[in-house]
Amino acid sequence: MDKETGAPVSAADEVKSAAACLRMLLESEPASAEQVSAWYTRAEALKRTLQSSVCGIDVPHLIWHYLDDADIRFRDGSYAQDQILAVEKIVEEWGGGVS
């Protein structure tokens, strides 16, 4: 059930919502060390949502790493590029994160 409306939530709805959240995170990759903390705050909110999924969506292991690795991506451009490309592929597979 949707917490706000009480309407049933489907797995497809949860996946689409997760994809949209991931898309926002991808678009707000930290450009400075100071931005990493704020990015992690947003990532934590998505992690809590994914962990409490009503439909139990199957979250690829790579997504959990992405949500935990902003500091590594900030320091290592090659790692960042590889990880971001892989997450973008998952987001596209999940429907692109577009409502």
C-alpha cells in the first residue's frame, strides 16, 4: 500500500520509483568533497526505501555498491565512469526512471 494514498503498490511502480531516484542521484554526482555528504544523505533515503520494498524488488548488487561508493567515485574517475555506466544501464532496464 502507498503510504500517502493507501492505494496498492505494484512491483512495477516500485521499480519505476527506484529508477527515478537513481536517475536523480546519477544527475547529482558530487563535484566536490563537500558535496559527498549531501549525496550520501539522498542515497541513504533510497537505501531505506529499497530495503523496505513492499513488493520485494530484486535490487542488483551493483546498486548497493553505487549507493555506498560516492567517495571512491569522487577520487577515482575511471572507477566512477565504469560504475556510473553500469548503473545507467540498470536504470534503463528498469524503465529509465521517467514517469
